[in-house]
Amino acid sequence: MARKALGRIFDLVVGVLPLDLQTARTGDYVSLKNAGHVTVVVIKGAGTDGDDPTFTFNQATTVAGGSAKGLDVDGGNGIDEYWEKEALTDLTATGVWTRVTQTIASTVAPGDPSAQSAAVYVFEIDAADLDQANNFDCLSVDVGDVGTNPQLGAILYILSELRYPQAPQNLANSIID
């Protein structure tokens, strides 16, 4: 019998439900008190050229957004690398990841052809990347308004390096303090 991974290796939390990104979306905060790492997965549908998404990574002291600031501010480490799969027509036929690097920042704006492509973006963040000296242990990702044309998207947080791995129904709730 195969060993189950949910609860033992990882936990899942929705950051943004699948919604139209014509409206800016504020991601829910997730607590990293009981996890050493979070993989942020953004999935988006194809949109219109020029309606490129922008993702902003925030850290806070509470899941309510207490003392919120950018991930790269005052002792936090921002995003300098991420992975992407993009395809103009068929993302299911795109099996190879592309590594993207940028100057460290709390904002990521994937380059062209990000708007007109379907895409999966993956960001890896350690709990230690947050401003731990000032008790920052919560993370959220926001998506800016992409423009006037429809473009569906969602954000999923995959928590790993769980402090207390156990059966899924007994995991600590990562959306409360």
C-alpha cells in the first residue's frame, strides 16, 4: 500500500480561488509557523496581449495581515528566481520548466508572452526568507489587475517541511494564528 503524502509531507492552502484577473486579487495569508517551506503555484489561462499579470509577495506577523510589508523589505528576502511553463495554445503539451531569474524583489512581472499564454508559475520560499527577527511568519501573494479582458487565474500554497506531520485531519490550521 502506498504511503500517503498529504499531512505527512505537505499541506495545501488556497491563496486565490480560480477567478477572473481583470480585477486585482488579494491573496489570503498563510502561516508558516508549522512549515519550513512554501511552494507557491500560480495557474492562469490565456488572456489578451498586453494584459500581463503582476504578482506581489507580502509578509506579515498575522494571517490578518498585521504589519504587512513586501517580502524583500527589512530583513525579508524577496524573489530572485522562479519556474514557469507557458504555452500559447496547449499547456498540457508543455513538459519542460523554464528557470527565470530577476533582481531580488517582492514583485514579479513575467515577461512577454505571459498575458496571451496559459501558464504555471512556481515560486519557492523558505520560512527563513521572511523577516523572522521581527516575528514575520505569514505570507500572501496578490495579483494586480491585468486589464479589461478576461484571464482566469488561481494561487495555491503547498506547505512542506511540516513541523508536526500527521494525518491530514489533525494538521495545524495554517490560515489561523
